[in-house]
Amino acid sequence: METIFLDNFLDNGIIREEAFRQSVNDIDWSQYKDKKVLIKGCSEVPVPTWSYLIITAHLAQFAKKILYGEACSAFEIYTDINNN
């Protein structure tokens, strides 16, 4: 399973929308084709809901499954039913 850490999107300790969107646009999302992907939030920083939505929208074009949370107790938020 691949993991996307939202900590990697922090800008001076917080997620700023403009910088976040630029970072998301710079990612080659095709690297997640047909993979299970876990989106892991920040442990010490509040994460805006929109950040999960933006990443999920990009991943859904490629990923087989998208999960949120910790690997041991992840919550599934998307499954590609066409290529399952």
C-alpha cells in the first residue's frame, strides 16, 4: 500500500491552500495507478477537510482504493468498482 502523508504539504507548520494546491498539481498521480493508497493526516496539526477532498479527487482517477487514517484501522473512502 502506498501512503500519502499530509505532513509533506505543511507550509510553516500549517496547510495553506495556495501552496497545497500547487504541491498537489505538481504530483504525477499516475504513479498510483491500480494501487491502494492511504491518506494519512497530520498528528499534531489540524487538517482542513478540503485537503482530503482535493487529494481524493486526483487519486480517484488512478487508484484502485483510497483509504484514510492509520494503516491498522484505515477507513475506506473510495473503491474503483470498474477495475476491482
